Amino acid sequence: MLGVIRFIYLFKSVWAILLALLLGSILIQLAGSDPLDAYAALFKGAFFEYFGFGNTLVKMSPLILAGLAVTIPLRAGQFNIGAEGQIYMGALFATLAALYLPAMPGWIHVLVCSIAGAIGGGLWALIPAVLKAYHRVNEIIVTLLMNYVAINIVSYAVSGPMMAPEAPYPYSDEIPESLFLPHVLPRTDAHLGVVVGVVLAIVLFAVFRRSTFGFSLATVGRNPDAARYAGMSVKRHIVVAFVVAGAMAGLAGTYEVLGLKYRLFHHFSPGYGYDGIVITFLAGGNPLFVVVAAAFLGGLRSGAGIMQRAVGVDTTVVEAIQGLVVILLAMGLAFRFEQTFWARVLRKRKEVAGELSPDGQPENPP
Amino acid sequence: MIEIFLDPALLTDFLRTSLRLSVPIVFAAVGGVLSERSGVYNIGLEGMMLAGAFGAAVGAFFFDTPFAGVVTGAMCGMLAALILAVLGVSLGVNQIVTGIAINLFVLGLTSFLSRVVFGAQANTLNLQGFKPLAIPGLISIPVIGPVFFGQDLLVYLMYAVVPLLYFMMFATPWGLNIRAVGENPRAADTAGVSVNAVRYACVLGSGLFAGLGGCFLVLSQVFLFSENMSAGKGFIALAAVILGRWNPVGALLACLLFGFFDALQLRLQFLNPEVPHEIFVAMPYVVSILALVGLVGRPSPPAAAGIPYRREAK
């Protein structure tokens, strides 16, 4: 039964994408180009050309990890809108570890930086998690607001104490060359981050499906009363889910620094954390589909420039298409809502909220 | 830094900037109050504001008058709000998911459409905007005059909107209906109030106000449209709704405080680069989180906020 629902849901995402591309073709026509030529250039450039595909892989690295960061808490019925901020904090911690720790062998240092980045993102996610689990403060609004706090912390760091000397605008010193992540496609920018993302997605899939933790997390989401009766702590599961999610987002930020930019820039993420929400929407909460959805969004981004050069349509059309996908998916929620994955997530959410407030008080709002 | 507050000319200028920076978030925040009082979470304020800004730019661009911009801007804000009304109120889709979808949708669509409509001149546009309009007599009061009574029409509109909305909310049958629908929709329904009609009106109203906030950005501040120009102001407005305790006047005060922080950080960037201005940029968000946690009073949102109303449901 679950498989059937998941299959229908996968289908739903495909329909939404196709419809969005159809509506997008009207926009392209509006801009005075031929939609078929434009899409051909876009997808050929994103997936069937060596350098274009490399560029898609570059974009996929943060997108997969951000998607996982939104997917994990959803398992327990919690929304993480804060992946963007967790990405920034992860990148900050990783850069600190890269620049200011004593010299050590390259691969150990990369590992240390990754752990530092994961800790940075995880700690940042710990705050809304504790507030939610122990004080019943709505996690959506807190994670949303904390994004701006994190972005400003990074801006402060790279325009103040960490700013590279003589830098024309805020960025840090370059990290040592021994820390540069190896490239997975020669002569492109595609770095190891995307491999880490795919591996973590597979691991998470296995954890959700096979492990005790995956089971108890889903139980906490599905039936908090039963979970508590079986001796599982609802509060602790919420906290763990958020911290792991934050660690994923932190890694997204880490590999942007170690794999692509080699410095910490202010405003370096163009909203990958929010894209993670779109990806989770598309993937219907399945970590493996997160990879597929990230490939789609990453492909849109990397193909957009090629399309602009080929047929002259502005790259922002892919943002419009992405927006259309989201709104169509939201509309899709209206149909047969009670049977869908999202309906179950939202039921879980309500139940967990009830579990957290035995006295029946409403939680704090957004 | 302290000289800002001692020199009357500098102080006037500083307070004027504070007020002007808070105007767009005041509009969006009163919209948020209206919507959430009726029981509909409005995370989509950001998108509605951006839609309003885009509409304002298009209207002013084609008709060459800011008044047309206000009309089209308000309409675009309401169009974005209509999505929330249809999905979140009629069809019972989760209001937060819908709100997030609206933000992403409007961001993508306006980014592209602005390239189509304005083309290459998008960033050099100089649209017809509102000019400051001094109120005779009041303008000559020292400090207060130039700060409050040398503003443009949209600011005067804001002066009218906040008390009117407060009056409507707490002293008229309409306001009573709105609050009843937000607190206990079943009771309101039993008393003959159409829950969804009230919610539709409030959500569309919130789109109208958020749209006006967007209009102010374009028609009174920068006179052009740029991608993602609302830049999180809708989320600050959301914070102001909470800090202002779901009350139009409270929201106004919260926005004025946030505008003050914003003006302060701008001033610091220019005059005292050694003071980290990022602290003041982040301040509204930090204060709002503290308010949510309950360190700044106890928040009590409308009881039915976020729950779609179903007659047949238990």
C-alpha cells in the first residue's frame, strides 16, 4: 500500500513538472523564442554535454544535502525551513577549521573540516529543535528567522575578523590547497560533494527502511502515544532529527567552500536551503528521490545559461518554472489529500504537537 | 554614533529614515494581523509584497503615474493572496506549505516577467513615484514636523490604515466576526457567520496591504523593480505580527522598532564602519525569536490559526 502511494506521488511530481514545463513554454513564447528549441538546448546542455553535466553535478551537491536536511525532520512531522541558515553556519565552521587549525595531513584535515561543518549546521538546528521539543515554540517560524541571523553572522565574520587582506568585498582567505576536494569529472568543477550527497541519501534511505532508529522516528511521527508507550522519547527524536538535518545542511555549506569556492564569501548561497524545500516537495519525502529531484533542479540551473546563449531566453525563466512546479505541487495536495504522503506528514505533525502539550494548549504560532 | 541623537538636523534625518524604512513592513504586518486574526497563517506575505512591488512597477511604467502603480500593485498583491485563499481556505491545503509555495512562485515569476516587461532597461528605470507632500502648519513643528508630516501619500495612507483597522477589529461587528472566526470557527458558524467568506475577505485584505507595502518600495523608495526586492521584509513583517501580539497598533510599534534598527545599521555602515552593523541587521530576527520563546512577554495567537475549517468534521 505504501509503495502504491509512493508511486502515485512520484507520478504526481512528474505531472507537476510536465505541466510547469508546458506553462513555462508559454512564458518562453512570451519572451519571443521557440519553447522546443529552448528546452532542447536546456536539457541537452544540462545532461548530455560533458561540461554542462559537470556543472549540473556542481549544483547537485548542495541541493541533495539541503533536500535531505528538509526531508529528515519531516519524517517526524517537523518542518525545517532553516536549511539556508544551517548551510551558512556549516560553511563558517568548516572555514574556521580549514584556516585556523594546525597543519595536518590533507585527507584528515578534510575530514575534520567536514565534521566541523556538520557540527556548525547541527548546532544551529539544535536551537529550534530544543525550542520546539521542550518549549512548544513553532519550529517553522524560528528556523525561518534564524536563516537571516546566520547569514548576517557570516557577513560579519568575512567582512570583519576573517576578511582577507586587500579583499575588494567581503570574503575570507583562501583555504590551503591540500583541502581542495578532488574533482569527479576531470577538467570540470564537479567535486566530491555530490558523491557524498548521493551516499548519504542512500544511507538515509536504508536507515529509514531498515534501522531501529528509522522505525522509531517514523513511529514518533505516526503515533506519538504508541512511541511513548514503547519507551521512545518523542522530544529526543525531534531533537536528533533536527540535529542530523542541520548536519546535512552544514555539509552542503562545507563542500561549497572545500569543493567550489575555496573561500568563505558573504551571501554565497543563492537560496539552496529553500530549494531543499522544493526538492523535498518533489521527492515526497523519499531520500532516493531527493537525488532525482536535485538532478532536475540542478539541471535547470546549469542548463539555463546554455539556453540563454542558444536561443536568447533569459535564465530567470527556470526560476519561474521552479515556482510553477511548487505551486502546482501545492495545488496537487488538494486532490485526494487524505491519502497522500503529505496528509500523513501533517497528521503526524498534529499528533506530535498534541504529544508535546499534554494540557491541550496550542503551540506558539508562526 | 551618539551625535545622531544630539544634533536636531541629524536626528530629524535619522528618524525620517527610520519611519520610511518601516512603512513597507507596517503595511505587510497589518495585512498579516488581519489574516491571522481570521485564523489563516500567512507565510506568503513576502511573496504578496513582491507581487505588489512588481505590479506597482508595471502600472507606473505603462501609465506613467504612481496612482496607476498603486492600483495594479494592490491588485497583484491580492492575486497572490487569492492562491492562499483558494488553496488554504477552500481546499484545506496546509496554509504554511501554501505560503511557502506562494513565496517561491512569485519570486520566480516576477524575476522572469520583469526581464520580459522592462528588458535591458530594468535596472536603469526611473519610474514616476510619489513626491513628498508637506502638510501646511504641522510641517513647521521642529523635528516632529519634517519626520511625520513631510512624507508622501502612501505614508499618510498608512497613518489612516492602522487606526482604522484597529477600530474595525475591536469596535465593530465585522471585527468581532473576524476574531470569532479566528478563535472558534464552529461557534461563529453556529451564530450564522460564514467562516470561509470572512477568511477569504481577510486573506485578500492581507494581500492588498502587503501589496501596498510592495508599492511603497517601488513608488516611494527606489523607483524601479529588481529581482527579489522584498528581500525578507515580508518575514520581518511576520515577526512584527508576533511581537505586536496580533494587534495592528502593536504591529505598528514593532515595525517602527525594526525600522529604527534598520536606519541605525545603515548609518553605522557609513559613519562607523568599525561597529559591526550586521548586529543591527540581525536584531529584528533575534528580538522576534526571543518574543516567540516568551522572553519578551507571552504570545497568544488566535486559537484556530492554521486549521482549515470543515463543517462536517468533528
